[in-house]
Amino acid sequence: MRPLVILGSGGLGRQIIGLAQDVERESSAVKLLGFLDGGVDEPDVWGVPVLGGDDQLGELDADYVIGVGLPSARRRLDMMATELGREPATLVHSAAWLGLHTSVGAGSLIFETAHVVAGAEVGRHVMMEVNTFAGHDSRISDYVLMAGGASVGARAVIGAEVMLGIGSIVLGDVVVGDRAVVGAGAVVTKDVPPDAVVVGIPAKPTRLRRGRITA
Ligand SMILES: CC(=O)SCCNC(=O)CCNC(=O)[C@H](O)C(C)(C)COP(=O)(O)OP(=O)(O)OC[C@H]1O[C@@H](n2cnc3c(N)ncnc32)[C@H](O)[C@@H]1OP(=O)(O)O
């Protein structure tokens, strides 16, 4: 059993508590020690101890998962943790479904009811929330955040640090470029360039106004 810390105790970090506790109960692979979050003064969040800031990671004999939503911040935290010599934990809920010939990268979080269909590849530190779907032979690259209900069709490629909003759909064979943002409820029918923000059905480019991509 490996000790586990969650980096970040905001909404997404708190969401991971239940996943980590379920994995702990079911497989004894991890034991949740607490959060690392320098921005919190309280001794605990939802009963889980706050052990200090991210800089404490080097001092602890613990693996880590990333509890921050913004994909670029997820990458930065991973690089910091790797420099400190820490290993990511990979949490796959027993009620998630992984098909044949699928792979899930280190640090990824696969919540209950998520589906990774035959031949799909899921990268490093990907978050697949409840009811997400990675179609057969699709590729979900590193640090992608798939919010609840986001679906990716067969053979589609989702670039690194992409955010797929709640209930969005990417049709089969489509390529979504690195760091793109797909708004909640969008249906992506054509390739999306890197760094683009798309919304609507069919999805069209727009601009971030408030920049709150994970709200
Ligand atoms: C841990 C987690 O679960 S995190 C993920 C959960 N969160 C989500 O899925 C939310 C995804 N985010 C969105 O959909 C956002 O609305 C974004 C990123 C597309 C745009 O965010 P913002 O920059 O804040 O844009 P803002 O809210 O100011 O809207 C700009 C315009 O786009 C429209 N718009 C915003 N989002 C959408 C959408 N999903 N579909 C259609 N139109 C939209 C707005 O109505 C507005 O139109 P207007 O200019 O005609 O008034």
C-alpha cells in the first residue's frame, strides 16, 4: 500500500477524495494521507488533513495525484513532482470500464462509469470524470481533462492539455489540437486547431471572455 497525497484541495481535489477512498477500500493499493495545498489555512478539508504546501512533496514518502483542473497547471505540477523524485499514482475505479488493448498512463484518474473502449490510449495525468467515454482506438493525450459526460468517438485524437467541457462530444476521426478548449455541450464535427476555443452544435470557434474554462 502506497501513501497518497492530492495536490490541490479545490473542487477537483475534493472530488478525488471519494475515488481515492474507493480504490483504497477495494484494492488497498493506496492510502490517502492528505492534501498539499499552500493556499489553505485550515488543518483539514472535508476531514482530510492538509499537510502543507506543494513544496512538502519532496519531504513525504508518498505518491501523488493532481487535484487541479487547469490543464497547463496540471502539467506544471507534474513536472515539479517529477523533479522532486515523486511517482504518480494511477486511480481506476472498479466501476470504470476498460476494454481490451487499452492503456492508461501514470497519474490518470478514471472515475466510476467512465468507459475506455477497446484499443483506446489514455495518456499521463488524464482525468476522466463520471460518464465519460473514450471510443475505440481513440487517443486521449497527457493532462487532458474530460468533464462529466464528455464523449470521444472512434479513432479521434485529443491533444495534450485539452479541456473537454461537460457533456461535449467529439465525433470519430476528428483531431482536437493541443491546449484547445471544447465548451460544455459542444459537438465537434471537424478538426480543431491547437489553442482554439469552440462552442455550440456544430462547434465553432469563439474567444474566452472570462477565461473560466473549468467553471
Ligand atoms: C472539474 C471539472 O469538472 S471542470 C469542467 C466543468 N466545466 C465545464 O465543462 C465548463 C466548460 N466551459 C465552458 O463551456 C465555457 O463557457 C467556455 C470555456 C466555453 C467559455 O468560457 P468564458 O470565457 O467564461 O466565456 P463566457 O461565459 O464569457 O461566454 C462567452 C460567450 O460564449 C457563450 N458560451 C459560453 N459557453 C458556451 C457553451 N458551452 N456553449 C455555447 N455558448 C457558450 C456565452 O453565452 C457568451 O456568448 P455572448 O458573447 O453571445 O454573450
